[in-house]
Amino acid sequence: MKVDRLSISSARMFARWGEQYRFKREVGPMAPGIALVRGKGLDAAANLNNEQKAKTRIDLPLEEIEAAAADSVEASFHGQVMLTPDERQLGAQAVKDDTKDRAVRLARRYRDAVAPRIQPGLLPNGEPAVQAAVSASLPAIGLELYGVMDLQDEARVIRDLKSSGKSPNRDAAEKSSQLSMYGLLDHILTGAPTSRLALDTVVLTDGGKCYAADAQETTRGPEEHVAMIERLGTIKNAIEREIFVPTDPDNWACSPRFCGYYEQCRYTQRGASRPQS
Ligand code: SF4
């Protein structure tokens, strides 16, 4: 099977969880788990704020940001959501209420501690540089790479927003393949020799502590771009040859809690002695 186009998220999924990528392609996307629903709530709040702030230069009132996060969780629960056995026992309504509460707390912290220090930029066509679809072709490997950038600020820093249960590693931005791919697209589309990138993280721990981690800034230049093109070429070749490596069972993602394909997967180890969630 020829692969001419690949999204940033698919390339990352394939590299981390090859068999999950195959399932997604053949069976369809898995329903989002609670962590993803919560993260989407934060994204919805941030996007609502940043789309208008690109032009007004003013952050929205807190209530509007909180409402956007809560509405997003509500909308997710109107579709399919993947619940763990524990969550199913708790009941969908209780889980939804808790998820809404946590998404609102993340959004509140974003509004207090992250949004005030970011001024979203504008695209050349005058539209906000928020959730902008980008794509570029990589002739050396015969591939078009595409994705959606969270935000580019007016200093031209491409920023990615994450929610997490713990502070990111100190080198998270440095090592992020997602940022490397954004940097590569930026380089191809604008000719900029070096791209500036940043990772903004809002943390909500299991214990209920909610804070904004220090923003991590990084760059990508010619050497990183060459390495990423090599990497993408290898990913493309492996997909075309249908080499889908299963995730190691000790990886956090290879569990009924995080992998919606777990029950159907031929690689999972079953039996009463195995952890079930
Ligand atoms: S259960 Fe594990 S090996 Fe199977 S698709 Fe999910 S992550 Fe991959």
C-alpha cells in the first residue's frame, strides 16, 4: 500500500504504537479515554480564548473559558467515551461530572497562568494563527506531511499545549517529535532556517494539585530537519511494507485502560494473573 500523505499524529502513533496504528486504519478510531476528554476540554477553552485574542489582545473572562471546557466535556460524553472497569462501576454520570470539574480546573489555571503571557499571532491572510491546518511536501521521500498547529504567537513561536498528571520532563520540548515536525513544516513553508517552538503544560495531579509548569522553549534547525525527514522516510517505508510492531506490554499505553483495541488485540497476554486495568 502506497503512503503519499501522513498526518503528524499518525506518524507519531505509528512510531510509538505500530499495532494500534494498524487497528485505527482497519477498524477505525478508538473512543477517547477520560484523560483525552479532559485534555480536549482544556484545548477547547484555550482555542476559544486565543482565536479572539489574536485580534482583541484581551483574554476572555474566566466564566467563558470555564464554560467552554465544560461544554466540550459534555459534547464528548454525547459521543462514545472509553471507560475503564473502575469508571464503569462509578457510573457514567459521576465520571462525567468529575471530568468536567477537572477540565474546568485546568482551563481556569490556563486562564490565570498561561494565557496572560501569550499573544497569539495572525496568519498572512489576517486570520488568527490558532488551530491552523498546515501541510508541505517532502519530495526526498515522496510524502506530504500535514497537521494542525495549536498556536503561533506574534513572536512566531509555534506553541503546543498539553494537559498532564505530572510535570513534564525537563527535556520534553527538546525531544518532542511533534514539535520537530511542526518545525520542519515551518521551515518548508516559510524558509526560516531555524524555527522557535514551545511547550505549555497545565498539570492536574491525581492528588488534585493544579498548576502551570514552566513553559519550555526550544528550536529546530537544519540538522534536526534532515533527521526528521530520515525518520519519516523510514516510517513511510514500514507502513508500506505493513510492518506493525506491537507495543511492549510494559508500556503504559498497552493496557485496557489506555488502548481501546486491547480486547481484540492478538498480542495481549490474558489470564486471571494479568492486570485487567
Ligand atoms: S493492546 Fe497493546 S499491542 Fe495491542 S494495539 Fe493496543 S497498545 Fe498495541
